[in-house]
Amino acid sequence: MRTSTKPSLVRAALAASALCCLFLAQQLAAAPRPSQSPTISSEARGECLSVPSRILARSIPFCVLLPPGYAKEPSRRYPVLYFLHGLGDNEQMLLRSGGFDLVQGLYDGKEIGEFIIVTPAGYASFFMNSRDGSFRYDDFFLQEFMPWIEKRYRVEARRESRGIGGISMGGYGALRMAFLHPQLFGSVSGISAALMERLPAVSVTNSPESGRFRIFGNVFGSPPDGPFWERNNPVQIARAAELAGMKIHFDCGTQDDYGFDVGAQALHDRLAARHIPHEFHLYPGGHNGSYFAAHLPDSFRFHAAAFGPAESRLPRGK
């Protein structure tokens, strides 16, 4: 049954998520490019740097994709999309693969307006503080990373111009962070987000899969801490989160290998019961690079539409 909380579900998800991410770069490179003019004129550019973190006691790498007009218009500020990678991937999820060409094609085809895309390294953190407090990624992201990014780059640092999204583990992280901090994010998206309605029953003790279980246990506790899980599960957070005005988009494959489509459906049902507007899709496909690549353009189009045209974001009187 797809809603099983047996260890096999988590074992399969942790074992294969990294493999899926390895295929993502190949699928992005091979995916059809969005409609565009015959001659590529975009001047989007990317760079990869790192942010020193006192909270995590290390420097955290990130990559940023700057839109075509960034260098040409030095006084202009831009919306920003924080886009989070899946388990086994890293901050170079777009710039090392066909993702750069995909975004560039969207710009050239006038399918999206210009905004900054930031992809931080999240390791296997689920982009949150661990149960034991040994790795405080959420604190780093909110207290150090976002302020650093929005000081270095010309970002429209306000809710309506700030989005967050992600794939698989990153989709979980994006939905969780947006739902817990709705005052910061005006839009959120998740592609095949690692959503589970119920707490998985896992243990690392005497298990041949102890290394993979430990990834889950390092974040949620081993055995997983039930109340901690509930507080951080996007499906549960959606019961009472103040989501008025937030634009929400998530999708999943109907043959998702780990049952995340069941979790996505549960999130949709919860939001619908509260009459919270959102966009939800179940498409044919599994939990793999082919599915991610096929639906990545829709995620970027969604955020571009959420940001709106530049003139609509100017303060009154401008």
C-alpha cells in the first residue's frame, strides 16, 4: 500500500534519491529547450561562492544565476528565488548541467521575467535544524544566508519578491520553510517533494541499511521523534499556518517510487479543506531525473508569474 510507514519506504527513498539526482543533470541536458528565438542573446551568468557561517562553523557553498539585465542595469533590483536541491545533489544543481541552458532559454523566449536564482548547499539536512541541534541549517539559512545574499546582490528584499522552491528533499525543505515563515516568502513550489503524511518507523540498530537510515535519523532522531516530526512536516504545518496571500505550487508523479504522491495529495486535501488557493498537479511519471527535468520549467514559470512584472512591484508613488 502506498501509504505504508514501514522502514522499506524510507530505505528506498534514501537509497535511490541520490541516484535520481545523478540522472537529473543528464536529463536536463537532453530535455527539449523552451520555445525561444533562433539566436540566443541572453546574457544570464552564473557564479559559485561560499558564505561563512558562525552557526554551522564552516563556509557553505552556493551558486547564483543572475538574469540577463543584471550587469546592464546597475541600479535595478530583482526578485529572488531560493531553489533547494534533492538528496545527493548540491549547490551546482543548475549551473553544472543543462539547467543553465533551460533557464536561459526561458529568458530568451520571454517566458519568464528576470529574477535571481540562488541554489545553496543543503547536504542531507532536509534544510532544517536537526533534532539534536548539532546541525542548525534553518538558523543558518534565515539568520546568515538570506541576509548575506540579499546584501551582496541587488535583491528586492520583501515578501512579494522572494520565492522558495525545490526538488524532492529540497521540495520538502521549501514547503516547510515557507509554511513556517510566511512573512518572508510570497511564493513556494515543490517538485516531487518528499512529503509523507505519517511518521516513518525507522531504526538504525543492527540494520544492513544503517548508513541510509542514519541520514534520516541524523535529522529527525533515531528512532524518529514524533512531536519533532509533526512540527516540521509540511503536511501537518499546513493545518494552521497563516498562508493568506502566499502563492503555492506543487506536483508529483502518479507513479512516484516512494509514495510521495500520497503525501502531495494529503497536502492538497488539507489546503483545499482550508480554502487556501494553490496549484496542485499529479502527472504521469516516477521519482527520477526525467520527471524533474520535465517539470522544472513550470516551477520557474510559476515563480515568475508570482513575482509579476517589474512595474507592479514598485512602491506606490514610484
